[in-house]
Amino acid sequence: MKLHASTPAGANTITAYGDDYIAVNGARRDSNVIVTAAEVRDWNAADFEHLCAENFAELATLGVEIVLLGTGARQRFPHPRLTAALGAAHVGLEVMDSKAACRTYNILVAEERRVALALLFE
């Protein structure tokens, strides 16, 4: 018997990743990006040190229940005052290194959860 994860038809999935890129449905991206099941777009966040409240306010408008924040090669937590817009919109936030965020995103998309992946490249 062959076992494999299934994903909803047409959903964006992470098909590859490395230290300085990800591939969404085979298309390589090497700049900060937001990925949802339906959309892939550039994220205007400069880098971790320059994250601002507006970056998280943008994520709060995506209509998702959880945001996975990939902070590069290591896990780093943004200050809670920056992420307040997510809490106000009742959107959960999980922070992890980018590779773990990619793996977790694929699992949640396969479960048909409303999830967004926000990745920062260093």
C-alpha cells in the first residue's frame, strides 16, 4: 500500500526549500514572501530586525486562522507589541525557523486549515 499526503486541489504547497529560497508549486522564490493556499505574494518586511506593526497588520487581513512566521535559520520571536494586530483579529501566531515553518505549512494546508506562511530570508 502506498501512503502519501494529499493536498486540496489547487492549493499552494512548498515543494522545496533551502537556506535562501523556497519553491511554491515548483516556482522558486528568494525574497520575503507570504503564502496561503490560494495566494503567493511578496512580503514588504525588510528583515527580522526591522519588523514593524504594519507587517503584522498586513498578515491580520489575510482571512486565516493561523500565521506561521519563519524567521530564517534560527527561531527568533518578535516583540508582542508588533504582533498585536494578529491577536486583535483572533489570528494565532507560531514562530519557528523557516524550514520548520515550511514543513508545518504543508501539513496544515493538507488538513485544509486556513493558514498563512510568512517567511523572512536573511
